[in-house]
Amino acid sequence: MDTRLRPDTLPLREIGIGHNAGPPLAPSGWHLYAWKRARAEAWKSPPVEVVRRRAKRARELGMTYKQYTLEILERGRYL
């Protein structure tokens, strides 16, 4: 057995308070597929009336349409 791979020979990492030392949060496999599908679903083109309303409101706030839509998707509410 290779001694470099044994857990008792691995160096200890500094772990901060509140960290559970879990696996990395990078999606892979099923999670990556589900994330990509959900993202595509969220960015589907809405009806023209909704686009016009969002574009008008984005201009009023000094934002681009994409920035405004991203804020809606992130916060779950309108600005």
C-alpha cells in the first residue's frame, strides 16, 4: 500500500470555525445536469409584455435588462 495515500499520513488542514469539513460544493454528475437544466428553465424567454415591462423598469433604475432579470431571479421579488 502506498503510504502517501493513507489518511494518517496526510497533513491536517486548517479549518475555520463553522466549517463542517464536507466535500467541495462543485456540482458534478446529476447535480451538474439538474443545475444546467434549472438555469436554462429560469432564463427561458418570457412573453413580450413581460420583457417590455422589465426593460422599462430596468431603464428607470439605470440597469440593463439582464442585470434586472438576474436580480429578480436571485431575490425572488421585484426591486
